[in-house]
Amino acid sequence: MNRNIFIGGAWPYANNSLHVGHLAALLPADVIARYYRLNGDNVIYVSGTDSHGTPITVRARKENVSPDSIAEKYHAEFVKNFNDLDFSYDLYTTTMTDYHAEHVKAYLKRMYDNGFIYEKEEEQDFCPSCNAFLSDREIIGVCPHCHGVAKGDQCDNCLATLSASEVLDKKCANCGSKTILKPNKHLYFALSKFQDKIKKLTDDHANIWRYNAVNETYKFLDMGLIDRAVTRQLEWGIDVPFEHFEDKKIYVWIEAVLGYLTAGNKVADDKGIDFEKFMQKGNVTSYYVHGKDNIPFHTVIYPSLLMAIDENIDLPDHIISCEYVNMNNEKMSKSKGNLISLNELTSMFDKDSIRYFMLANGPENKDTNFSMQDFITNHNKFLVGTLGNFVNRNLSFMNKKFDGKICEGKIDENIKALTKDYYNEIGSLIERGKIKSAIEKAFDYVSEGNRYYSDRKPWEQVNNDIDEFNDTTYTCVYMMANMANMLMPFIPHTCERIKAKLALDFAPSWKEVEIKGNLQVQNNELLFERLQ
Ligand SMILES: [Zn+2]
Ligand SMILES: [Zn+2]
């Protein structure tokens, strides 16, 4: 029976280029999506660019452009990065679309009707001459720590994070008038009501979610869940769908994370699927794939929003939250200047070489290190030395001796049985989110191929017993076809190239591929070049 699978890849924020850390966090989702599609399951795999919020408005003001031009620029860059690396999203969208805005508003109304969103007045900075409440960034004052010039949310001098209430001697950044405090109406989400339910959700998934996700969630719960503001005094964002909130926008924390539902809904709409039914508890298996800094959003806030919308929506089944990638054994950061962007990476290396490295060396359970040396060593050892070698030693021999003609032989029964076992084991690893072990296992299969070739010594068989030689070669080609199928979730472009080499036209699926009849090698091209 076909299963319903929902996969949400994290939404990158549109004010900086993506780097290898993002890729390590996001790539496992693509493997999971490709695997389930090969299985014939109904997959909805979505993500998009998180395009609202203060950092974008700050940057826009600094560069003297509009916030949407910043967001559009990075969105276009992300789309190109994901295309370059063969991500197979059913939809990669942005929070700037009308579709997203309209659906977010509808979800907000449902949460309000269900009693989880309420109004609350709070004292807020107001400029009497502009006759407007001020956002944090429109407040200029004095830092309580260093007495330097501070904004409403941060000191420009000592960089301390501030709340507007701590800032001294506050003035309006637009006109310079002294601010006064005035009661302002905001909407709040009753997150505190979900403390017990999130605790139970975490207990229930203690052995399914990644270890770091379970840990971080308990830590977050220990601090006690507190209600969060839904509205914000801002100009850049989605309008609030209630009267008397026309001067405010929906806070980005609530709107961006609902992108999973709005994007999923869009895919379902386009495919003619009933999304509510698709996402019902018991009807779907869901995966949320992101970096560890995003854990509480996916294990606490998002499930609480889901419960506030509808008790029957599936809550995150799998949390695939990776650790950090360090650069040459140092923490990656913009200030250190040691980030490698995906723009740079894709301009230097083959996309499958990048995919292979990030999956096989991904920070699944602990921080990992990225260095050019490791990258090159891995490429040469596994792509050139293991996979490339198996394909090349077989096919170039056939080219040299038989003009590329491969006669049908008998496929080794042990190898057939072994092949089926590999599909089962790799599939089970992917379903449990163990992507690193899964790609290792898939390359073990390639090594089995090399071992089989060496053990059978076809270079001797060719002179002594041509039938034995044909059986060996045909078994190797059978394995090659299965590599081109089994490696599809990990390095899809290379799989297509292997198929093209032998003019194999099987439809990919997660089961053993059979080959029939004589075959002809189509080209001499190496799969991978050795890197220096
Ligand atoms: Zn300061
Ligand atoms: Zn003013």
C-alpha cells in the first residue's frame, strides 16, 4: 500500500548566502524524499525562503533599498543553489506569496476561534509627534550597560541584546522626539497551555527523534513554556487578519513555521489531493529536517500551533536535526570569514561529489569538520576509487576486448540475494533518518562489486573459459544497474550517467533491477576525475 509521506526542509532566511552548514542540514530531506518516491509512496516535500522579519528590514535600510528586493535577491540565489545540487522539492516557495499570506491568516483565525490566541495590552514606546507606536528599530537611546548609542533591541556599541524597556533616554529615530509609554494592543499565542502535551509528545518520541532534539526539547520545557506575541509593530510582513491591528504585522516566528502547512497545501491543491485528510494523524508519516539551532521551533512551537489549529493534524514523527559543521576545525562564522558558500562550492566541484561528501560526512550525531583536504580525499577514495573504479574496470575492459559488446550471461544467485538484502537494509536506515549509515551501506555494495570482480579474475577467465567470463561480466553489469538505482536518493545525476553508459532504460524504483539480453557500452567517459 502507498504511504503518505510529508517532508519539511527548514526555511533558510533571506539575508545571507547559504553555506556548507545549511547544506549538511537540508540534504538529508532530499534523500528521504527521493527514497519514498522510488518506493511509490505519496510524497509531499516542501520548503521555501523565510523572507520577513527585522534583520531584512535593517539590512534594506542600510543599503537604502526595499526589504522585498533583499528577500527576492536571496530567494533567487537559494533557488539556483538548490537546482544546482539536484534538490527535488515538490515546491520551494517563499513566505512572500499571496497564497502563503492568505493561508496563514486563515490558520490564525482558526487558532483564535479555538481559543488559543488572545488580546493583551502592553505598554509600548510611542512617538507623540509622529503619532505612532515605534518598532524596536525605530527607537534610539542609551545602552544601560556601556552607555553607548543603542537601538530598541540591540546596542550598536557593545552589541548587547536589549529589550526596549531597558534602553535609557529613548527618542524616535524618525523625528528625534522623546518617546512616551502608551498601552498598545497585541495578540498573544497561548503556548503555555501546551506544556503537558509537548512533554508527552517528546516522551513518546524519545527513541525516534534525534537525540539532540529530545534533549533540547526537555531543556526548553524545563524553563516553562510562556505565551508569545503574535503581532509586531512592523511594516514588513503579513497583515494581521483582525480589526484594530492594521498598523501591525504577524510576527515572523509564527508565520514562517506555518510555511510547512501553506506550501504543503499548495502542492496538494495542485495535485488534487485533500491536504487536511493527507495530514491527519495516523494517515501520514512526517519528517522535519533542519539544523540543531532550529530544534525548539520544530518540536515545541510548531506542534503547539498544529494542535491549536486542529487536534487531528499529525505531529512531527521524525525530527532530523543535525549538529554543526566546523571549518578546518574551527567554528564557522561570518566574522571569522571561514564560511564556504554554496555558490563557491558548486562553482568548484561536481554536484554529486558535493552531495556525496555532505551526506557521508554529515554532522548526524556530532559536529563534523569540513576541509578541502578531506573533501578531495573523500572524492578520490570513494567516487573515483570505489564507484568509478568498478564501472571503469569493467566497461573499459569490454571496450578494449569486445568493442563494448556485453553478452548475456548467468547472474550469480548469491549476488542477487545480497542485492535484495542491501535494498532492505538501506531502505530501513533511510526511513529511520540514518542517512550517513545509509550512504555508507550503499557504498559497501559498490565495494562488494569490486571484491566480486577481483575474486572472479575475469582477466584470466577471458582466456580460459569464455562462458565463465560472460557470467562474471554480466553479474557485474547487473550490480552496476543496481548501483545506478540504489544510489539514486544520494547521487542521482551519477546514476543517470551510469544508465546512459549502458543504455539502460529501467524505471527507477526501490527494488532489485533486472537486466536482459546483450548490451552495448555507449561511451568511454570516466565517471569522476581524480582531484589534486
Ligand atoms: Zn552597550
Ligand atoms: Zn517621531
